[in-house]
Amino acid sequence: MTVKSVCVYCGSRPGAMPAYAKAAQVMGKCLASEGWRLVYGAGDVGLMGEVARSAQAAGGETFGVIPEHLVKREVGKSDLTTYVVTETMHERKKVMLMNADAVVVMPGGPGSLDELFEVLTWRQLGLHDKPIVILNAEGYWDKLRDLLDHVIDQGFADASLAGFLSWADSPEAVMDTLRSQLR
């Protein structure tokens, strides 16, 4: 059996609600319990640090990718199973996606949005067919969902765009979705 790898995009900050950190901790634990490798941005701050420490504590494999210029800012977590330092942000995103079977997007800021829109665009263009699951903890991404519906309604994207994303309200629901899509 091949080990599955799940790329998790999430904030380098903890966010305003403790529920976000809790979701990150549960997500890390769920991935490790399933025997799946966490692929993420290699930071030890914010939700990134929460998901990684939780996966490690549960005995999970971790694969972190961080650009050189963020090693200090995001406190590069070098005790991961695999720790990769890239030259650029673009290279980071490419290495993360190429080493993953699926993507999970947790609450985050502009960086997480950048990562989401890049993998969503690549999916729309047929460059990959990996599942993309939005973890909508505490309704964090509700306005994003509205925006994407608006983009489709206004004719700037085909209705098929909505089908490239799955939505889940909890890490457990994310895992259910991934189990059904990663066969």
C-alpha cells in the first residue's frame, strides 16, 4: 500500500478564534492516525505549527517545504521527517503540490488564498486532478464560497469550477471526504 500525502495550507498566525488552532491540531492527528503524510509549509508558528506538532505527536510523517527567506520569520521546523528549503515561494508551492495526493485548505490569510487559487487554477486548466477540500472551521470560508459562486454567476468561470472543491466543517469530515476521493 502506498502512503497517501495530504498538503495542508493554513495560516502562519493562530487567527482570532481558538477553534482554528483546535481544528489544526485535530487535522494533524487525523492524518497521522490514518497513516497519511502531512505536507505543509514547514513553519512552526500559527496553524502551521499546530498541525505539524499534532501530526508528529501522533507518530505521523511530516514533509515541510519553506523558502529560504521565510526560515526565520515562520520559524522553520527542521525536526520534520523531511525538511526542504527552496529558493522561492513559487518553488515551495510546486514542491508541496507535487508531493501530495490531495490538498486541504484551513483558515489562513493571503498566503493560504494564494496557494488555494493556484491549485484551483491548475485544476481548472487540467494540470492536476487532486482533490481540494476546504476546511470551513467555524464558517471561516463562507464569504469565499459566496465569492466563488459570484464569479461563476457573473460568467467569469464555468460552473464546473465549483465541482473542483469539496467543503467540510470539521477535520473528521475532511477525512471522510479524502477517504472517498483517494482510492
